[in-house]
Amino acid sequence: MNLIMYNTTAISNIMAALVLVFVSSCTKLDFYPHTSVAPETVSERDMDALLNGMYNAVQNNQGRESYIMFDLVGGNLIGGSGGSELPFIRNIMRTDYNLVNNNWSGLYRSLYQVNNVLEIMATLPESDKRVRIEGTAHFFRAYVYYNLVTRWGDVPLILENTTERVSRDLSSAVWSQIETDIAIAMEKTPVFEDDYYYVSQQAAKALLARVLIGQNKMAEAAQIAEELIGTQTFSLDRFDKIFRHQDNNEEIFSFKNLTEESNITLSTLFYTYAHDVSGSYVYKPTEAVMNLFEEEDNRRDMSIATVSSLNVINKYPSGQTGTDPIPIIRLAEMYLIAAEAKGLAGLPLLNELRAARNLPAINPSNESEYQEAVALERRRELLAEGFRWFDLVRTGKAVEELGIEDYRTKFPIPDYEREVNPNLTQNEGY
């Protein structure tokens, strides 16, 4: 198994991660840990705190733009100062661009923490709590590697932490490991208990559906997604409840994202003029997105808005800067996965989702027309949730839709990472 050489910045963060085991006395996840202990002193009483540290690391280390990365390079968002989409995309995909470099290093810092948890768990006595934490760690490792492989393709596959310089592993091996980790997560995590801020068996299963369709494993993806829909544990809910921090029946897993431990403030990327709590208006919706929704679509006003002649993303609430929950997996995505993977046979599922969004049923005449309808619905439903670019890549439409060069269907390996580790080869074209 290949192991990675972390850069000097990452090494500092790794050393911090060695003490990212927070003291807590709560049975369930405590989102307010402040004290830390060294891993070698960890005992069973510290297990909840270790779980806290992992949740916070995976949520925060990747950076806020990671959650909308595929919207930034997928034609959904553009810089707040305006300009054309293609130069904006090309600028992000530079080998020396900080956004890409920080995303790579942040995901690997998250991975370090996850592997650290698994290493510590292996030294503790068997218990139900240990099993749950191990399952959560395997879920997060799958989640982190999904983000890595969909951006960069071949990446170093690290199952044990090290500082050795190594090369990239084939994306096929990474996808396989993701499925392995999800299988373990499904076995070891608890069933969903009305709290989508905690990893559950259903969250792992939903991630599997996403992973399967990402590999074009359509029959398997449809089966898993339909199983989740059929359990009736979740149901399509009002869009305003999902994106205004209200209890709802649709979210399968979200990050709690509390001020005390978070640096992820998605609302401040969009909200300088739209709301009382100002942001930097870093990004705004493209013209295509502003024309995306039908007037009767109940997602429209919750997704986009025009305030003082400025177009803004309206999906993430303001009012409590830094406390916006971050939806990671929703039931609507399962409807869209099943609808796409089943082809025309999935039309009833697509129309069920449309009905929940106050849209009439459609009746496409052929498979091509149907898949275009599914893609449009995905773009509307999952706007600013980090899907668009990879949706275009995996369906072979990125070059045509975005006008990008073929090699930009993968992100560049950051220059800095290759400077500290010459064994990291660059993606072709960069």
C-alpha cells in the first residue's frame, strides 16, 4: 500500500492532529470540545472526544469552497465581480492556485485524523462504542476519498499514516477502497435515529449510491437508492425547512457546523448585500442559473434571489454567521440517482420529486430527452451543494457544456505538493 509524504504545512497540522482528541463526558457527540490529550494517553473514557475531533476535522479541514467546488468549476457560480465563466474555471484549475492546493492538503489532513482514529481504536477493548466510532471513521474515509478521486483521479491511497514520499494509486483502486470502507461503515454504524448530524447505516448506504453512480454502476446504484426511498425512514420535505435550519424528514446526513468549532461559513460567500449579516460576495450565480427555475418551482426563491440588482445564492441562511448546517446527503439525491440509473423506467421517481417541488409531471418521448430532464432536475435540486462539475464529467458532457479542454476533466496536482514530493506525477495537460 502506498503512503504519502505530507508537505511542511501539512506536517504542522498533523502534529496538531496528534492532540486533536478532545475531552468530553457526553454519551452522544459533543460539539463543544476545547481540551485535548495526546493519543498515547487515550483510554475508553476519551472515545467520545476522539469522535468529536474526527467530525470537526473532516468538516473543517477541507475548507468552505470544497463544499461548492463543483459549482465553481461547473458553470453554476462565478466570481462576485463578474466576468466570463471559462476564464474563471481555468483560473481555479491552475497548478499554483491556492484554492486547489488548500483543498488537496485539507482533505489529506482530514484523512490523517480519520486514520489516526482507526489506529487508536485498534488499541482499545471491544465495545459497542468502539464499533460505532470505527464505522464512522470508515464512512469519513470513504467520503474524503470520494472527494479526492472525483477531483484528481489517481491519488495516493493511504490507509496507515506515514511521512514517506510515495506515488499516486490508480483511481480504480481508490474507488474499490471507498466501497470497502462503506461496507464496513454500513456494518458498524447504528441505524438512523432521527438525528441527521450523526453518521448512520442509512448515511453510509446513501453514500454508496452516490459512489456507484459515480462509477457508472447504474443497476447497483438504482437498487441502493430505491431501497433507501422505500424504507420510509426519510421523505421529501419542504425546501425551506432543509435550508433554514429546521427539523425535516429529508436530510440523511449533515454537518452541524457550530460557531465554537467551525470555520465553514458558506453564507458569507454569497451574502454581502442580500441580508443583514454581510459576507464578501465572493461568488454569485451565473446567468444560466438565474434562468434555471420555472416560476412555480418552490425551490426558486430558496435557491436564488436578486437584491438591489445583485444576483445571489439564497440557499444558505444568514443571521448566525458560522452556524449554517451543511447538508451532505439528502433523500432528493436518492430520487435523482434512481431516476437516472433506471433510465425511462425511473420516470415515476422523477415526477414524484417534481411534484414535491410544485412542478407538473413530464413525459419524455425517448431516453435522450429523459436523461436531459434528469440532468436539469439535478442541477436545480442540488445547486450550490457541490455536484454540477462531476455530473458533467461522469456523463461525458463537461467539454461540450463548459467549453473546457478535455484535460480539465481532472484537477491539477498542486505545484507545491509536487515540489515536496517529486513522486507525485502531474495530470496530463497541466
